[in-house]
Amino acid sequence: MIYLLTNFFIGSCIASHACVIYDRYSNDDMILSRSYCKNCNNMLNLLDEIPIISYLFLKGKCRYCKNNISAELFLTELIGGFTFIKIDFSSYNELTTAIMISVLLIIAIFDYKDKEFPTILLLTPFCIILFTKINIIQNYSIVDLVELVPITILLITLVSKQKIGSGDLFIYLLIALYFNPSFANSTFLIASILLIAHYIFKKQNITFPFIPYIFIATVFQLLLE
């Protein structure tokens, strides 16, 4: 239980900082600068920055100006907690998985907010794949290629017809190369089902960002392993 709670807290902290990266991307110091309320600009103290707990303790409002704190932050921290709950941070392989998932979370936040993301964020996961998975990729079986190539061609076709963004294709390849093509295909199937369900529920003809659903589907599969 202590292990799960510790991982949940670590995950919520990672998710909280992912939101900070989005808010301060290309504007502020994302690592060392103090957090502050975007409404009143007051610096937050440590008790205001404890993921999930601070939001509940402050009843979703800034301590100083009483302005509402976005419920999306609370939900992201909650999802982050469950995302990393089974990660063994003492294992090199699982640590690289944690980094991959962290980057995917940041990309999902960008996609949810802006319907796009900085492509430079893909550099870290593809470097991880290059240095840790290249031997596995070179030894792909026929089954792996049968699962990877047709879906890749399909996604390229959809990108060329502007049915999906090129970022979705890159994310598919990232997941397929790091985990395996079967995992990636299952992830995209689950993500598509979630997106369709959301579309039916919303009943609005609007553009939906796909990567947040991919992230949730990835987490779902990791939790089931």
C-alpha cells in the first residue's frame, strides 16, 4: 500500500509539472522559477503546491484572490497519479517507460489545449527508442511487420487527406517502436472507441484532439499488464 501511495504521489507531481511546462513553455523558467497564481500573480507557498491535496484543502480556489483554480489541473493530477502507480522507478527499463509516458502526457496536454504540440517534444522519446530499442526493432518478426506496416500506411493516408494530424502518426510510431505494434494497435483501437463515445455524448460537430485519448488508452493498457 505504501508503494502504491508513493507512486501515486510521484505520478501526481509529474502530472502537475507537466501542466506547468504547458503554461510556461517558451515564456518562463519551467524548472527553477516559483509557481504563482495567474490571476493575482501572488507566489504560491509549498502548502499551495501539493498535488490533489492542495486543491481539495483550498476548495479549488486561490488562497489569496479566491479565484477558481481550473478543475482540469485537479483531474490531470489525479490521472497522473494512476498513470505511474505500477511503475518501478528502481528499474532502468521502467524508468525509461516513465519518461516516455511523461512526455506523452505533456504532448496530450498541448493537444488538448491547442490542438497541436511542439514537435521538439518528440526528440526525447525517439532518442530513448534509438538507444534502448534499436536491437528489438531490427529483430521484428513477420507478425510485427504485418501489424505495423498496414496501420502506418493507413495513418499516412489519413494525414495526407487531412483527416488526422501528423502528430497522431508520430505518436503511433513512437508507441509501436517503444512497446510493440500490437500494443500500439490496441491503444489506437481503445482511443478511437473513447473518441467516438465522447463524440456521440457531446453531439457537437467540433474538432476533437486525439492524443489525450491515446494517452488514456496507453495508461489503461499499462495498468492491465
